[in-house]
Amino acid sequence: MKKQTLALFLLLIPSVAFPQWGPKIKFEVTNDAKQRTNLYIGVDSNATDGYDKDVLFIYEADTLHEDMDLPPPPPKSMYVLLVKDSLNPYGSYSYVDMRSIPSNSFFHKYRINIRWYNTGNPWVNIHWGKLPSGIDSAKIHCYEWFDESYFFDMKGDTALRLDNEAYQNCDIYIWYNQNSALSDEPNVENYLTIFPNPVGDFLTFVTHSQITSYDNLHYSIYSMAGEQVLANSINTNMIDVSSLMPGCYSIIIKNSNGDNIYNNFIKK
């Protein structure tokens, strides 16, 4: 009976998205008031085209949620946020928009909405840097109230600057190609082996090919809500988790070279 209960509990764990194949883009948006907003778009094998409220996504060292409960806009400044396109009602916003991976070659459209406020000589800079592999083509289309618009090649450029309050929307068109970036998909050996699982007071882990030494490691543990609940440096493969409440968690372990390995576990 106990084994059956545990198996059922494992099936009910909320979906946690660890970095499988799925190119992701981080937009760093700044303005004349030196404010900064980070936006994230992309695809993930654990995402749907709808609102993935309970899925935790990973982008480098950032943990992301498609959270619709956004704070109010700051006064007298720009407010930049993603529109969930036509997949959700207009007016539902998030700083994160991850989509599904339907086939080897596919297309997704995203939208950035900019709410301008009177700051004198306003401008907004949108920076995305070098695009990850797995993207065949990417365009950003910014348009005005009166429909005059401009297309920018995101592969040819790394940023754009807007200095006209008429630009309130930027549509992003991305053509993905899974076949062109299969080497980006991490091998299963890049994940942690955790035992015992469920875990009592101490979590023991074994690494494989990516991190071969237990010296100078740093770990972060997150709840299913994306909140960091434990973090520390270690020089061993054993972590004290006795302070955690019973539940489901994800763990990220990083070495000094910036290599990451991931897994999730249950604290009993």
C-alpha cells in the first residue's frame, strides 16, 4: 500500500521544466530613466501554447514562471511586458512566454507591449544579443498607431532603440528548426542522480560527465513556486535538507566554470 501511495504521489508532482532542447531568448529592456525589465521568450519541451502556470522553466541561472499577476506600472516611466498573443485574451500579460515544440521545423509569434509615460525625451532600448542555435530566422516588427512599421533582422542585429512613443507593439516572428540544433540537447548524463528519493534529512547526489569534481560547487534549491529556499557552496556530494518542509523541489548545481546540472526530488 505504501509503495502504491508513493507511486501515485510521484505522478502528481507538478511539471518542472529542466533545460531540454528549446532555444530561449532573453530581452534586456532599458529606458531613459535607467529602468530595466527582463523578458523571456522561447520554446520548451514541457511548455504548452497556453498559460503554463505550474511549470518552472530554466534559462541559464534564472528560474522562470509564466506569471500573470504582474506588479502595477512604475509612475512616469515605461512599462514593458509580453502580450500572450492570440493564445490568451488580449490584456493577459507576462514577463515570460514559452511555447510548445510541435515538430522539427515550426514557427511561433510573440508580442512585446510598451506602455510609454511622459519622461521628456523618452527612449527604449531592446537588447537580445546573439541568438541561440536552433533558430533559422527571427524578425522583430515594431509598428506605430498609424501603421507605419519597421522590420528588424534579429540575426543581423543584437538590439534596437525606439525613441517614438507611437511604437507601442513589437511583434516577434521566430522560425525554429530542431534538426539544426540537436547537439544543443543535453545528454541524460548531464543530470543529477539523487538518492534516496524521497529524501530525508540528507540528499546525496552523483554527477556524471559534465561536472566531474565535487570541489567548489554551488547549489540552489527551488520550490515548485519558483522560490529559492536553500543555497550554499559545498565541497561534497551530500546536502543537508533537513530544514525543508515536505514537498517537491528542484535543485541546480553549478561549478566554477558555470556548468549546470539539474534534477527534482521529494522531501518527505
